[in-house]
Amino acid sequence: MAINNSYDEKAIISAIATALDTFYSTLIEKIDKLDIVKVMKRKNPYLYRAKAMENASEIVESVLSAFVSSSEETIFGNCFFEPIAIAASGGNKALAEGIDIMIQDDDSNTIYAVAVKSGPAVFNADSKKRQEQNFMAASKLAQQAKARYEAYIGYCYGKKKESGRGRPKMYQELAGKRFWAELTGDEEFYIKIIGFMGTLPEQYVSSYKESYNRAFNRLVREFSNDFCRDDGSIDWEKLVAFNSGD
């Protein structure tokens, strides 16, 4: 029996639209604020030299593409899936720590607690233990309400295999198709999310590219001013001293 067997497509599309707007505006803001001096303090200058990078634009392209790659995964995971899952489940944003959605089904007198995660590789031993403690705390709310309690960790993409070993868990872990089907009662919902996006992502391509290009040009200028000689060549000694010296 799925948690929710009826969802509002308009609510899903609205949630996706809001999530995409948050994703792009946050990513663009981070790109606009990227500081080459702060970045180069954390980078390995020896690696760039070992790769025989000969100009500022090569280094900046490497820095910027790596920054975008790491930032977009984090930002997307934080802003995209949770509001869609809330809309799809018909539940509410949970107030309990470590729980993202609480759903109260009066017909079955059941309270569902759902922790929404982007992909299945998010936990280490300590964070998994904290998640279990959060589920335990939420279960007490259900006990007070004299309701059944079911807890889920939902991974919004990927696959998750149960090992079948160890003590029984007080929660289920579901990933990808299985998670979205449990949430909505629709076996194809995980695919339909793509269709629900429609042409919304294309609306942000232009502003994203403009931001990226502005940042690239600005960072090349700043890198050249700080770490290049008057003839335009990279001053590797100065860059290493800045990164690793006193």
C-alpha cells in the first residue's frame, strides 16, 4: 500500500518550477561571487604545473569547471527533490530534526516519517546513527498520538540493495523508482519527473551562460594581475609562495 495514491500534477510542476528557480539563482550567485585568490589558497599549484598549464585561462577554466561541478551537485540535492517529494506525498514539511516530510493518514491511523536524500551514497556510520536517532525521536510523537508509525529513507535517484544482514531496522530504505512509487502509488513517477520539467530548464540557460562567461573573464583578469609576470607568463614561484609559504 503506497503512502499516497493520489497526487496533484499541477502541484508537482509548481514545485519543480520553484526548485529550478532556486537551483539556478543559487548557482549563479555562487559563480558571481567566486574569488580567485581564495580559490588558489585551496588548490594544488604543483598539479597545475605538472599538467603543463601555460596560461591563466587554462587554470581558470579548470578552477571554474571544478567549482561548478561540485557546487551544482550540492545545490541541486539541497533544493530540488524535497519540495517535489512533499508535493507528491501530500504531506507537510516536518518540524522534527532530521525528518523532511511527515504524513498523517487518518484512514489508517498511520504517521509516516520520511527523510529525503538525493542519492544513495550520502551516509557514513555516524550520520546513519544520527538518522536512526531522529527516527526514534519522531516515533515518540506517533506513540503520543496513538498512531502507527512508519519511517523511510528515500533516495531520489539510483538503486539501493538491502544486505539482509544485521538486526531489523525501524525504517525502510528505498531508492529511485521504488521510493517514488511508495510515495505516490505510481510506478512510473520517477520517469514522469523528467516530463514534468517540460521546457522549464531551457529558460535558465542564457542567464547561466552569461554568468559563467562573466566569471571566466573576470577570474582570468584577476589571476593574471596576481600571478602572472608583465610578459603574461605564469609566475609559478609567486603562486607557490602565495599558496604554501609563510
